Amino acid sequence: MQVPQSNDSYRSWRDKHAPRRVNWWLRMTSAGWDKPQETIEQRERTRRSQLLAWIVLGIAVTLLVFIPAASTSTPTLIILAIVISGLVLIAYLNRQGWITLAGVLLVMVSIWAALGVVMGSPDGYLHLVDLPAYDFEVLPVIISASILPRISAFIVASIAIALIYVDLILQKHAFDLQMEIQQYGIPVLAGRPAAIILITAVIAYLWVRGMDQAVKRADRAEELRALEQYLNQIETEHAARAREFVQETINAIGALANGQEGLLILPPGHPWEQQVIFINTQLKQFHKLKQAHRGSYQQILVATEMLSRQLQSIHSGQAPLSVLDPRRFTTRLSVTDEIARYVYFILREQLATERGFTRSAYKLPGKPALE
């Protein structure tokens, strides 16, 4: 497998190893689950869409359960029918990717539904028993903080409180409510739902802010885990290439020691092909020199065996690469020393460059370069 050379390669690798599964409801009513999740923004958009889909489902189930209780009031049934139709439209917009528009529409429907229950009383009057229905205005506040930018919780809360005061002032009052208004005043009666809405807005804002921070931390942790696996895979591939290169070098040196012309043979497409061409040239010259100086056969044999032993030790992991450092290693035969020096620099520079690329590209701490 070829080592990926860009962030896009890593993202493709991560998506391939982290498949996404969603249930039938999310497939029908949410967006983003069938698209790449390469950035935090894309994943956050998908999360908002799926959360909106679940909220729509929860409200729809609640309204269906509420139908028997509202069966005695025709206006309330009409309001429920309109709200359910609005939820269908919201789910469609959410599936098409219009998440913000769907969220705004859901907030508007929720505000209107809560007020519609109060305004749609059978006799057209506002009764004292209807006042707790204003408490349902906390629902659009929570929805706006969860789906829309979290600051919108205060905007929706202000709109809901203003509509409560407008309704209390403009709608006709029943006798029981009129008596309470005369005794306590509208600000006192509206104070309870207004306080609940404001407190809910503050809590929703803080909750969503904490959730956003937690999501970012979790997303970062997931990125780091996937990246760690990705880098481990690259390290394994690098080690396999190095072992393959060293083994071929050992085979070539062994062939020279036996009087044959040893050459390095690597698979097509190997990234070290150019270096292998140079080493093979040196090996051919070494073989010619050996043939021309048969009197020095013993010296050549000792030099090649010494180099072969060091390469085998590196290949088996019993010795570090630094044993081939030209400042420390010598066979007292110039051609053999030249081959050893070039093999040393190929392994050191190639591995250090590739490992350094992967770490600097993703800004992760790494191990020290090969010594």
C-alpha cells in the first residue's frame, strides 16, 4: 500500500475505517449522514440535523398522545392538525439540508402552538386556568438553543415573553382572570411564565455552550485516535520497506562473497528505486574489482562478510542503524566502505524524511530521528 502524502489521504483513510450507521428515521428526516464527515463543521451540521429530526419525532408523538385530550375543542384540534403539517414540512426541509430554516420554522411553530392553545379557548375568553399554558413557551427556547446559534435562546425568550404580554392585554378576559388582574395586575400574572422562560434561556445557553465544548474535545480525541492508528500503519509500512531493502542488500553482499554478481532487486514502484540503481552500479564495480584482483580475495571476503553481518544485525533488530555510521564502521576496503556508507545514508535519510513528513503534516509529537 502506497504511503498517503496529504491530509485528504488521511481523511479518506479515516472515513474508510469509521463507517457511519443511522436508523430509518434519521435516513428519512436528517441530512449529512450520507456525506463525508471530514471537518468539525460538517460533523456539527450533521449533529444538528439529527437532533432536529429527533425533536420533530418527539413533538409529533406528544401531539398524537394529546389528541384525545383535545378532542372536545375543535379549535385545538385544528391547531394540532396545522402543527403536525408544519412538522412534516420541517422534516422535509431538514432532509434537504435546510437545517437553519427548518430550525427557525420549528421555533415559530412551537411559539404559535403554545399561544394557539390559549387563544383557541372554546368561548374565546382567556381564563385563569389557561395561564399555565404559557409555560410551554420554554420549548421553543430550548429548541432554538439546540438547533440555532445558542445566543438565539435569549432572542426567542424575549419574543415569547413579549407575545405573552400582548396576549394578556389584547385577548378578552374571563371573569376569574379579570378579578386576578384587578387584584394583582398583569405584570404579576405574566411574571411566572416570564421568569421560567428567562431561567430556561440561561440554562439552555450554558448547557449548549458546555455541550459544544465537550463535542469539540470528543471530536479532537477521535481525530487523534484515528491519526495515531494512521501513523502506526505508516510506521509499519516504513519498517517493512526498510527490512525489504536491508534483506536485498544482504542477499547481494552474500552473492558477492560467493563470487557471484550480487544485485538488489525490489518490486516495481518501490520508492527507493533510484537509490537501488546507484547501489547496483557500485556492486557491479565491486564485482569487477574482485575479478581483477583475485589475489586480494581473502580481504574482499572478510570485508563483505563484515558488512553482511552488520546488515543482518540491523535487519533482525539486534543492532541500531548507527553501527553503519562511516565514522565508526570500516572494512578497510574502499569499495565496501562506500557501499556501506551509501546504504547507511539511504536508510537514515529516507526513513527520517518520511517519518518527519507525517509528523509535521499533522503536528503530532514524534520519536527522535534515527541516529
